[in-house]
Amino acid sequence: MGYFPMVLHSTLNATAEGFDWITLGRNIINGFSFGSIYALFALGLVLIHKSSDVVNFGHGEMAMFFSYIGLSLMGLLLGVNISKPAAELPSQLGWEVFLPALLGTLLFAALMGLGIERFLLRPLAKASVLSQVMVTIGIGTLLYGLASWLWKAEPRAYPRIEAVSGPPFQLGELALTREDLTFLSVAIVMASGLFLFFRYTMVGIALRAIAQNPFAARLMGINVGRLNGLAWAMALMLAALAGMLAAPKLQLEPGMMADVAVKSFAAAVLGGINSLSGALLGGLLIGIIDNLAGFYLPDGLRATIAFLIIVAVLTIKPHGLLGKPLPKKV
Amino acid sequence: MLRIDNLQAYYGRIAALKGVSLEVPEGTIVALLGANGAGKTTLLRTISGLLPAAQGTIEYNGQRIDQATPDQIVRLGISHSPEGRQVFPECTVMENLKLGSYIRRDKQNLKGDLDQIFHHFPALKPRLRQLAGTLSGGEQQMLAIGRALMSRPKLLLLDEPSLGLGPLLVKEIFTIIKEINASGVTVLLVEQNAYLALNIATYGYVLETGKVVLHDTGANLRQNEEIKHSYLGH
């Protein structure tokens, strides 16, 4: 996190003068697309915060690292060693390569989540939340360095999934790419899946119980450490999914997620740091606002406008749009 | 059923239990009396594995449990309804009760267990879908006890069930504690209100600064001059 977010390249150029509805529509669609990625990140942040009170400041670097792992696995399947500078993968891949690589990356992410909780955070359980947050920053920095060393810092292209790179759908003059639709549907499916998980499964209810009162949760016989590990595993799997989906749009490099991570934190706080539906809403809003600001406002203001709106919202609704006051821990 | 021998425990660096020995025979209600800070809550927390035992032993049905984790202890049949109720405020009443049965494998019996809870606490039944945080103090206390019963305990640890409740509600709760005991659950009851506790207790222990200073049958303790003076307000 030691570098300032760079501006994401928009697929549109801000050259058009004046206002027209089509351009506005395009910007909103593009905002939805980025917003879905922010939402997937924010869901993971909320998941971790809900169970263990920690904000994972290494989330962006972890997602970046998983994108590289995914690329390495794709390379492995195609017989290309991606740590060689000249190595190149085809720009489009079929499911038969993408899916195994995705599954392998998800497994890697889950194990990393379990490991972080068990070996780095659990020993700090009695320390302040700030110390735990420091550890997450440390992990992020470590992964950044590791990625630069293993895979070099030069940006590289990331293969797209063939099936979602087909011709866009036309809504009148508006083009809706399959990729945009994929992002949005993945974000919505994940948010609803998590909602159902927290609402109806015993493990999900137990995770909520831990967030509300870890002391009483232990009295119920809930193994708090094991469930926090599960929350970390799930959150990092979401980050891996988001990373591998977003990488073609962002270009792969160690700093690729810095901007996404900052906006996702903003999204999680805007929606309410303990609300899953808030994470989805916050992510989409930030995506749209940011895209509109990038198009209609002078360059320098783009990075600030989303945050100005967040500050304004938080002064009126301190717990975020859909968040609830955090229960007092005993 | 429960036998504690020379138990010592620390709260941070402060010795909160300085060699406590006591026994809870099966089927009884044993009251644990004493002023604030005497170590009553610490004792319950050490039994349920939330605080480590520094020295001494806790035996449950002949098995050492002083090094066991809280979830192992719940599985063995010891359930703890903590001081201050500690219900999950953002969960519904139903979810709170389900969390009480978290360790149970045989979830099919959920309905039978719930019926048992409603038998003791009919007031909870119309509130199943309500968030626990919106219940009154008395209802939250009932929920806390009901939740502790959902693991089907053989030994129930009750910490200050009368705390902050009006006299009528307290009377009701104590009647229910007797009912629960009559249904076969052994009870270890921590209570500031010595009069109430000794009314239903088979046996009582008095704790002072981490030590047992007096123990006798409930009936005898009610007659004891020292108890009358310090705890019964005569």
C-alpha cells in the first residue's frame, strides 16, 4: 500500500464535448463493470470484518498475487513458464484451461486464508485490532515484493475467457459486453450466496454470533478460531475470483490492485462495513460515481470526488448506507 | 458430578481463586454466594474453560476437565448461562436458541427441544422472529437460560439470573430454575441475592476473596447468624 493509486484506464476517451445520453449510459455501464469488481473485494473485506473485526489492508495485494498464481497455473497447463520475460500466453483461453486454473487458485487462496488466520492473526488475538491490521499491511507488502521478484514488475497482458469475449449485446446504441455482464452477475450471485449463507446455515449464523459477542459464542461451543479461519478462506477466495476476472481489464503487474483496493475499502465503508448488501451497493455506486467523475470532471478531481461523496454520506449516516451500529463487544 | 479441588486461577496477574474446593452432587442445586469480586464468576468461567486453571483440578463425572477447551466442555454436558445474559442482540430469538444447540449432532430433535424451552418460557414463543436485542431484560434472561438448555446439559451453570430484574420476574425465574432442576438438570447457581438462592439450594458455598469461607446445607445456611448478618440483611 505504499504507492498512490494510479488512475484506471477507462475504455472511453474523454474527448467528447457537451452532453449526450448515450455517453452517459456507456459510462454507467462501465461503472457497473468496475463497480462489480469493487463489490467482490468489498464483500471479502466485510466477511473478514464481520467475523474478526479486522480490516484486511492487504486485500488488494493478495488479489494481485492470486492473479499471478492463476496465470502461472494457466501457463503450467499450456506448458509455458510465465516467470520467463518472453513468455506469452494466448490472449483468449477456453474453459478447459481457465476453469482448472481458477479452481487451483481458489484452493491456493483458501489455504493462504487459513494460514494467515491460524499462524499470523490468532497469536495476536489478544492484541489490539491495530496490531492485527499492521500484520495485514505487512502481508500485502511482502506479497508485492514477492510478485515483483518472482514475475518481474513489467505489466503484462492477461488472457480473457473465450466464452465471455464474444460480441457485445446491443441495447439500442449502448453496447453491453459479455465481460461486463459476467462481472455484474458474479458479484450479484456472490452477494446473494453469502447473504443466504449468513442467514440460513448454522456456520453462517455462528459467524454472525462471533461478530456480535465472541465471549458468548465460545460458551455455545463455537470454535471461534476455526470459524475465523473459514471467513478468511472465503474472503480470499472472493479476492482470487475478482482478481482473475479483473486482471484482463487492468493489466497484470504488482501494483495493479492498488487503486481497486482503495476504492473497495471506500465501497465497504460507504455500504456499511458489516453489511453484505451494503458492500454490493457501495461497490456499484463507487464504480459508477468514479467513472462519471473521470469522464465529466477535470482529471485531478477524479480520485477525490468519490471520497468527497463518501465523507458526505458518512456525516449523515455514520454506519454507512446499509450498515448497523456495531454492537458493543464485551 | 462436579468435584473441584484446590482450584487457583488468575485474572490477569491478580489471583482471583486461591484454592477453591467444592462439590456439586448430581441432581442438586448448589448455590455459590459472596460479595462482588469474591471470585464467583471467575469460578464459573474456569469451569467452562474460558479461563485457564493455574493449579488444582476440576473433575466432571470422574474425568479431568481443567485443561479442556470450552467446546469440549459444552460437548461433555456443561452449559453456562453467563452474567449479564450476553444474548446475541442482532440475531433472532430463534437463531439464539439454535446457537445454543450448535454442538449437537442430532438436529432432528430441534423441535422437541424448542417445545421444552417454551414449556419453561412460554413468553419466548411469540417472539421467535424478533431480534434478541429488542427483548426486555426479563425476556433476555429467559432467552439466555433457554439458550443454555438447548445443548441438553446435565450440569447448568447460572450466573446471576436475577440481575437487574424486578421482584415478580425474579420469583418467576427462580420457580423455573426449580422446574429445570426437577427435570433432571443439576444446577450450580451464582447469586447475589442469598435469600432467594438459599430458598431453592440443596447446598451452599460462601466465597470471600477467592476462598471458600463457609459451606453447609441450604437450610442450615439460612439459619446461620453470619449469613443472616452479611447477606440476608438481618
